Amino acid sequence: METVLSLIIVVLLGLGVIAFFVLKKRTFQENLNIEAEQKRLVEEAERKAETLLKEARLEAKSRLLEMKSSFDAETQETREELKKEARRLSKKSEKLDQTEDLLGKREAALQKNEIEMHRKLDAVAQTEEHYNALLEETKKELEKVSGLTLEQARDLLLKAMEEEARHEGAALVKKINSEAREQADKEAKKIISTAVQRYSGEYVAEKTVSVVHLPGDEMKGRIIGREGRNIRALEAATGIDLIIDDTPEAVILSGFNPIRREVARLSLEKLISDGRIHPARIEDVVERASQEVEQTIKEAGEQAAFDLGVHGINPELIKVLGKLKFRTSYAQNVLQHSFEVAFLAGTIAAELKLDVKLAKRMGLLHDIGKAVDHEVDGAHAIIGAKLAKKYGEIDAVVNAIAAHHEDQVPTTVYDYIVQAADALSGARPGARKESLENYIKRLEDLENIANAFDGVVNTYAIQAGREIRVITESEKISDDDAMLLSREIARQIEENLTFPGQVKVVVIRETRAVEYTKK
């Protein structure tokens, strides 16, 4: 047993020794491999370094060549530009030399001319002295012959020249006025259209807009309705635009038809007071408001006819007459204007011992065409005449309506009465957009301008300032001077006054022969 154990121990020891030597050999071999690998890596790194160095040198040489090529190109371009600049400067220098030579020649010529000019001036001075001496001798001879001094002769000559110039100026003005009359119609239309355009802004804003006051701004939302259905229904039913903006507690109604605008105003006020605003309700309210306005129109026509004592007018014509309550002309209510014309026509007829009721009837109906002239083409006088004839008015009334603006030739004295009454109503102070104070001030200014001229005796502004008549002294103002005076007065009015339309300036000169009987 011990022998076996000893043998096992010996075997184990032998195996340990063998394992030790095998391990040592393997470690030695690995060390050899590591050294070889390190050597290989070092050699490989050296080769890569040499390769990189060669590549860097090649790239440096390539960059150097590129930079040299670019430098050579830039240098060549700079040289070319310098050569061009040198050539340009050379040419410029040549031109300057030529200019200098030319200036030298001109300077020499100027000096020569200056010398010649001085010589001529000396000659002229001598000649002037000679002529002055002759002139003095001539003046003395003329003074002896004429018996007038130099100042007296000069005054006579200037006066004669002034008179001649005034006569020539008056003749020229007369010729210019004659030529201007040929273009008068065209120029008048241009002036009128310009005046209408300048005035239209204020007039349109005033006469085409109505304002409805609201109890509060929250009412604006109810008027507009959900998605705008209420305002669309109201605009469609009335034909009027509703403007809802930042104006506090107000809605603006805009439209050119005053009757439709009145319907819209009444309808909106009823809807606001009722509080129920929806499309179906809007249609009912608009219908009732239209009936109310129609009744108002009818009552206005009947009241006007009743107040004037004009009876027997066709009911349909009465309705048309009532529409004039919502119509204006030059800011003057046409129904009120027609009432005034009827009253004035009746007064004139009474003075002439004519039919007063017939004259009032003509005056009341003379502007009936203005109620429908926006619906029918043509002049309102002709439209009104056709309308009156349609509803059974007699020929005298029809003709007076047609002739009140001379669209038709007047045939009876009543036609002229209506024309006169129409002019009086339209031209009276304050009738058409003008206060009495402004009216009087304008007339005074017109007269003061004319009175400031020499030779004017009296001045009268007539036809509401549309015409001014100037009475002159016949001893101071001749016929030709009258032409010049009218022109000067018109020019002063244009420069100093602002006026609508035109002002007619009439200068009146008359010769009066007065003689007294002897006792």
C-alpha cells in the first residue's frame, strides 16, 4: 500500500514538473510572439508615416502650384488693367493738351474782341454825344414851334397812347367775349358739373342717410341676428342698406329713395320697440310701415290741396303729389316749394284779375314730375305734363306744367305766372340752403365790389345775387370802357367771393340830354 502511494506521489510530482516546463515554454513563446508583433506594428507605423509624409509633400507642392498659377493670372490681369489705365491717361493728357491750346486761342480771340469792343464803345459814345446835342437842339426848336414844354408834350403823348391802348383793349375784350360765347354752352356745362361734384358730398350725406337711435348697443346684435339673417331680411324687404358700425347707440340707414328710407326707419323703430326681431316678423312690420307711409303721402297731398282750396284732383295724382314731401331740390322741400308757387301764382293772378284757383292748381302741380323723374327718363316738366294729362287735367294746366322751364313754348299768361312764381319761391332768401344773414351779406359784398370802381353811380344786386346791375356816369365811362368795367368787376367778384353758379354783371351807360326853358 505504501509502495502504491509513493508511486502515485512520484507520478504526480513528475506531472507537475512537466506541466511547469510546458507552461514556461508557452509563456516564452508568447513573449516572442508579442515582440514580433510589436516590431511588425512599429514597422507598419513607420511605413504609414512615410506614406503620409509623401502625400503631404505632394499636396503641398500641388497647392503651391495652384497658388502660383492664380498669382500669375491675377498679376497678368493687373498688368492689363494698368496698361489700359496708362493708355487712357495718355489719351486724356493729349485731350487736355488740345483743350489748353484751344483755350489759349480763344483767350487771344477774346482779348482781340475786347480791344475791338472798347474801340466801338468809344465810337458809340462819341456818336451818342453828337446825337444828344442834336436832340437838345431839336427839342428847343420843337418847343419854339409848338409852344409846349417837354413835360407838356410828354403828358399829351402819354394820354394819347393811354386812350389808344384802352380802346384797343376794349376792342380786344369784345373780340375775346365774342369768341368765348361760341364755347359758352360747353364751358357752362363744365362749370356746373364741377360745382355739382364739389357740393355733392355734403348734400348726399345729408339727404340720403337717416339715423335710428337705439336703447343700447346690445340691440345691434339682435338687429344683425344669427349669421346676419335679420339684417339681410330687413335690407331685402326695404331696399335700404343698414350700416351698423362703432357709432354708439345708433344705426344708419342709407339709400337714395327717401320713401323706402322712411319705410325702413319706421319698420326698424317698430321692431326695436316691440323687441321681437326675426325674418317673418320683419316682413309683417315692413308691410305695415309701407301702408303707413302710403297713407302719410296721401294725407300730405290732400292737405296741400285743401289748404290751397284746389279741388277735383284725381286721387292717384294726389298720391303722386304727396310723394313730393320726401323729395328735395337744392335742399328745398319740393312739396313746400309747390305750395309756395301755388300761393304766389294765385296772388299774381288776383292782381291781374285772372282765375286764382286755376293759377293755384297750375302752381301746385308744376313740379309733379319730380315725384317720378327717377323712374322715368326725361325732363321733370315734360314728365309732369304727361302725368297730369293722364289723370284728366285740362290742357291749360298741362301746358303750364310743361312750359315752366321753357321745355315747351308758353302759350298763355298763366304759363308766365307759373314761371315767375317758381323763380320767386326758389330765389327767395333762405329757400335753398342759405340763411338770411349770409344772403344779405353776399348781396352787400357784390354791391361793395362794384361801387369801388371809379365812374360807378349806383349798384343793384338782383335775382338773389345771380345778377348785378351797375349804373355808370356817361361823362366818365365810354361804351368801350363799359366793356372793360364789366370785365374788371366780374374778375374782382371771382377773386374775392365764393358763390354758386355764375353772377351776371350788367354795366349800364346812358347819355341824357338836359335843357331848361327860358322864362
